[in-house]
Amino acid sequence: MPIRYTKNFLEKLETLFIAEGYQIRYEKGNFKAGYCLLNASKIIVINKYFTLEGRINALVEILKTTHINGFTF
């Protein structure tokens, strides 16, 4: 299934993570992958200079590494 890079899709991804207790923050920083996932405290920090497509891709990558609501890739 191809990903649609829309603001609505980004909001749905953010809602999915928030429902599981994650906090999403968009901040500047030195991230090798463009994001930082702090598993112990369920905080996701994404580079605030990312485009819409970059933000969606970062959240999808994080989703692949976590087990949220039975989602596995």
C-alpha cells in the first residue's frame, strides 16, 4: 500500500502514537536518522525542519520498530 503524504495522514499517525502513551515533539537537534526515540519514557523527538514527507517517514520507521496495537511490519 503506497503512503499518501498528507497532513491528515500525519495527524492519524500522531494520534496512533499518542493513544499508546507516546509524546511527539518536533525540535531541532543532531539526529543521524532525523529522529530520536526514547523508549523508556515513550518520547519521540523528530527534527522540526523535516518536511511533511520526512515527518511521516520518520513516524513510519518508528512504527516498524515498535509493537503498537498489534501493528507489525
